[in-house]
Amino acid sequence: MSTVLLILRRCALRHWRLALKQQVALMLILALGSSVYLAVRLASNAALAGFETFTDGVTRQPDWTVQAEAGALHEADLREMRKMLGVRPVSLIPVVEETVTPEGDTGNGEIGSRATWRLLGVDFVGLLNLRGEAPAGLGANLQAVKRGVYVSPKHGAKAGDELRVILDDRVVALKVAGVVPEVPGVPGLPAHLLLMDLPDAQAVLQRGDAVDRVEVLAQDGAAFPKLREETGELLKTRWQVRGGTDRRQLAGTMTQAFRLNLTILSLLALLVGGYLIFQALDGVVLRRREEIGILKSLGVTDRAIQAAFLCEAGMLGLCGGGLGVLLGWLGAQGAVGGVTKTMNALYGATSEQQAALSWSEALLALGISVTASLIAAWWPARMAARTPPAHMLGRHAAPFEGGRVWRVEWIGWAMLAAAVLLAQVPVWRLANGTRMPLAGYAAAFFWLVGAGLVAGAVLRFLASKKVMSAVWRVALSQLRRPTVRHRFAVAALTSAVAMTTGMAVMVASFDHTMRGWIDRTMKADIYVSSAGAQSASSTNAISAATVKELGGGAEVAELAAIHAKTMMWRGGEVLILGTQAEFAHKHRLYAWVQAPRNEEWWRSEDGATNAIISESWSERFGTKVGEVIDVAGHAVRVVAMNAEYGNERGSLTLPAGVFREWFKTDEAWRVALMLKPGVDAEAVRNQIEASHAGLRVFTNAHLRREALRIFRQTFSVTHALEVIGVIVAVAGLGLALTSLLLERRAVLATLHSLGMTRSEIARAAALEGLGVAGAGACTGIVAGLWLGWLLVYRINKQCFGWTLQFHAVWWHLAVLGTAVVAVGMAVAALVGRWAALLPAEHSEE
């Protein structure tokens, strides 16, 4: 151990001082790899935390949450629950809730850009009986409770203030009754929460005696040792019951596929960074070959030399990881906004705009950096330690070609074959319908690595061409027997270009499919929703009176109301829709995956309820057309399947009349208006918004732009990862050529003495880089097309249940390949110009 420390102190630290810029560059490389992964992880975790917080109650975690099979619970249900539980000491907390939007917050005109608050109506009598388990500050008794809403100190409002919010299609004034102080050890209110007494909230929400759910708190004791279990079993006989943690876990489950996609992409970027780290540390070992030879001549053991280099790599990883934590945290602050907006649009309300950094996440990033550094340094250190001193001290030592394992191309072909087989493995299904395409992700990994290993064969193919120019001969001679540095450089480029190509194909396929779906389904001139509906989880509705008023306008030719409710089905949350089937049939709005046998699908000869399922419902739960399923106690026959790209949870569409009967409501979720010929849609939109402050109105063109914007926003993070991957790979090419030319500096000197000018030597290096970049770009694009197929037809289908039309933008791929080759050649030319000026022996000093 003393020998290792001596080598570190006398050799490694001296090189760090003499080549400080190189060490800083290495740290930045390591920091970039770990920071990309950490930034994506922190951003998705922050958005998820905000999403989960929106599901939290104001008591301790309830033991059970009770909901009706369909529709709402009523006072009669509460009395029945209490009678069923008898004398058991169980607390029942009825709850109503709705998302609201501040009236003065106009946002930036985009869907989801306004702030979202959560209005929660809770039985204060029940809360006051839960000392220590509910927020403090409501008052010592019921008489001390004031009418209005209670807010958190973080909200910023004061007692007596008036909050004007948009609720459904109305603007409502809410008086702040008080600010609930934060008491250590007692549940507090989140900043977005408006807390209200249940009767007042029911009046504001116009719910009558209805409640959304009942939170059940049961504590096992001596008299009732199995109270919690007994309570759940009793309530399940009559209502839909979930465990208290299920409601919070549902947030994570719903977004699992989205977050896993981001994580996998960041890890693929880290894979490309791993190639770059290897190249950089290999260069460090190369520049110290003579020094290593001297140490071995003096009797230093191979084990001590290898250990010293690994310790130095570990220190580099630790420094780079520390910098990566800082860069990752800064990157997360920029990424969290985009991730939050995507989760808002696709899943539910989350308003997080900052990503917090925990010790566990920081240690994970440090661990990734140190581990990547040690893995990348192990092979160069091992080869340096095992190479005889005579080979390291000789001025004309043969270039290091790498171990045999790196030159066996059949391993790459085997990995490609394994990827094809893995692509056929079915998706892993969880109990609640969530799908995890683990085999698909494994196939992507095997394909990327395999394509990188096979790319070495492309190098030899390019070098086999006969040329007359001496410059070309020198350049191609290095590619006929590519070293491990050539192979790693071309593998990094292949992986980066393949990842970028695959994502480009998937995005183009999604864009092409989405545009066709929008053209098919969005044919109305005007679309109306509540201005309070700022996220996918919002249940803000439009009253029947407002719907009637909208349809009575002189400019309106036709009106169609769409109804929607979310409910639990087979352990997962789904969307139940009610549509005016005749309107949809008349205007051919459905994009059928399996069309119904009878075009008038809503008509039933035997009195059964006919329904349409979305493709994502079928993929999630395995439901097929023709099956009869039980939904909320009703037998439903599935008669058709349609494509729907705005909802991955799955939807079931009922005739509007059936929906209103099931859920006992005639409120509309969305309203579509067909205008009379010649009517200006913008003028009608302005007129409706001026007369209805609680409504948000979109013209057809505006809604189409918003739909495509949300789609592009979903992939904004992936584009950043693609760019980083390509930049890292091109930088790796530069580092590889630097190491190769340093190793061949004696050969370069010989060429110069034989009459080759420095500009010709620089050109030869540039052409060598051109060969590597060309092989990487061509192999990467070809491999990326299959990767795009895998993403479109396997991973996307298994994750989201959507069938996309394969579409590649060929000019985009041509530009990508040309740019990679051009930039690669430019980097190689710069390295070649520098190498042409090297003396026969070169040192860091």
C-alpha cells in the first residue's frame, strides 16, 4: 500500500499539476455523464413528488379510502357505513375535492400554463376529533371554526383576503378564514391546498349531499386487535375500497412508463459517455508509458501499478462526480419545467418548478461517476501493468491494438441476434394493468452495444479500397487493422448516431400519426372547456345550462357535449366517456382500430350496453372486441376499438344517455361547436370568452397547435439527451485520435523525414478521422432504423398501447450523417495539425 501511495504522491499528483487542463477536461467528461443521469432523475422525481402531493389528504395516511363504484357517495352511504361498522372505533372523514384556478392568472395562453389549486372540503367535526393527526389552527372547538377557506402560510394569503377562483364554468369568490400554522409533528397544509368545511364546500361546488370519497382511519387496539383488516373487509362488500397508500402509489404507477423512458434514455447517454471516459483514461495511461516502464524496471509490481492507476481514476471519478452533482442539480432546474408540463398534460396536476437534491441522489451520482471511471480505467491500467518494460521504453514500440476480446466481431453479431430475439418477448404486466417493456429496453441495449462492436468490420471494409495517394494510403493503413481505440471511437459514434436516429424515427412516426389522428377526430370549429381544467386530472365541468346557452347561439349549426369521469377498474384508473354517438358517426370522428360490425354501434337489439374501448385500454387490460365486461356493476359489450393518443390509461366510450344514467349528471366535460358556413371562428371565440369568464375557448387551429405543442414538449428532454450523446461521441473521436497519434509520434517523425510534409501528415490524420466518423455515421443510421422500429412497434406499443405508423424523415437522417462526418473530420483535422508539430518524443512538460 505504501508503494501505491508513493506512486500517487510522486507521479500522479505531479502530472495533475503539470497537465491541469487535461485533468479538468477529464473531470468535465465524468461530470457530464453523471450529471445527465442525475438531472433527468431529479426532474422526474420532482414532478412526481408534486403529482403525489396533489393526492395527499390533511390527516395522517388513511387506512382505507372508500369510493362509489360509479358516481358519488351520499349521506345515505355514510349512514350505512356507520351502521355496518357498529361500535368499532373507526373515524370516517367524508371528502369533496376539485381543482380550481386563480381568476387573475391568465398564463401564457397554453394549456396547463395557469396555476392550479386544490379545493378540499372535509368534515371539520371529524378533524377536530383527530388531535395530533390533522392540521392545527382550525380552532379549539367547532364554534371557533370560521366560514371560508383555510390556507398554508406558504400560500401567501392572509385572513380576510378574498380569493377569486374559476370553478367549473363559474368565477367564485372565497374568503380566507385563516392561515393554518405549521406545527412540528402535526400534518400541515401544502401551499396549493384550500381547506374548507364540508357543508360549505358542498354548497360552493353545488354537490348537494354528495361526497367524492370517505377516508377511513382505524387503529388496532386491545379491544379490536384486527380492526383495520376487519374494517376493510366489511366495507369491500358494498363499495370500492383501496388501501390508504394506494392513492399515493397510483401517482407513481400512472407515470411509471414516462419516467422509466427518461431514465433509460439518460442511461443510454451515459453508455456513450462511458466510451469517452475510456478513451480519455486510456490516453492518460499512454502518455505515461515511459514512466510506467521505469517504475517496472525499478521493481514496482504490476499489481501496485494497476492499483495506483485505479486509485487515481477513483479520485478523478470522485472530483468529476462532485462536479456532476452540481451540474446535474442545475440541469434539473431547467428540465423540471418541461417534465412537469408534460405530466400535467398527460397525467395530473403537479406544479413543481424546482428539483430538490437529496443525499441519496447525490451519492448515487457520485457512485455512477466513480464506478464509470474505475471500469473505464481498469483495462488500460491492466494492459499498462502487464506490458514488459522494454515495450514501453522502446522508441518504436508497436501500437497497442487491445485485447483479443475487443477484436472478436462475432460477439457483436451475437448481441444483435439476441436483440432481435428479445424484441419478440411479451411485455411484463403488473396487476393494475401497468406494462413494463423490460425485454424491449434490454433489446435496445444489446442492439446499441452490438452495433458498436460490429462497426469495426465497416472500418476494415472502408480501408480495403485501393488508392494511389500516399496520404490516403497512410490514413487507410491504420484502419485495415483497427486498434481498440479505433473500435471504441467508432462504437461511441455508432451508439450515439443510432440512438439519435431511433429517437428521430419514433418522433417522426408519432408526429405523422398524430397529425393524421387530429385531422380525423378534430373537425369541429370551436372547442370549449372549463378554464379551471389545467391538467389531465381536473374534473371541472360545464353545466347543462351553459351548454344549452352555447348551443343557442345564432352562429352555431351543431353542438356536441362530451362527458367524462375517472374511475378505478381492475386496480387501475381509467376514463369513462359519454359521447353523442350520432354526431360522431355523422362526421366520421372515430379512428377505428377495429370498426364495429354495425355502424350505428350504440343501438343494441338485446338491451345490453354497447361501448367502445380505446387501443390503450385493450393493451393495458387485455380486453378484446366482442367481450362482455363488468363496469361499475353494469354488463358492457365491447363492440369496437378506436385509436386515442391523448390518454394512455385507457378509455371506454358510452352513449351519452347511458353515461348520464350511470353517473347521475348532465354536466359536460368538453363541448364541440360546428359553426354555420361563413362564420368567423375567432370572433365567436372572443364572444364566448367575453360572456363566460369561467370558460376556455379554442378554435380548431389553436387546439391543433396546442396538441402538437404538448406532443413536442413530451420529447423535449429526449432531444437534449440525443444532442449530448452525439457531442460526447465526437469528442471521443478526438481523444481517440490524440492517443493514437501520440503513440505513433515516432512513426510520424519517420514519415516526415521521408519527405511527407506536416500538412500531408495532418491531412492523413484528418482522413483517418473521416473513415472512423463515416463508419460510425453509416452504421449508426442503419442500426438506428431498426432501433426506431423497436421503439415504434414494441416499446411504445407496450408502454402506452398506441399503434404508430412508421415514418422516417430521410433528409433529417442525411443531415445528421453529414454533420457527424463533417464535425468528426474537422476535429480530426485539428488533432492532426497538432500531431504534425510533435517532436519524435513528447512529454507533458
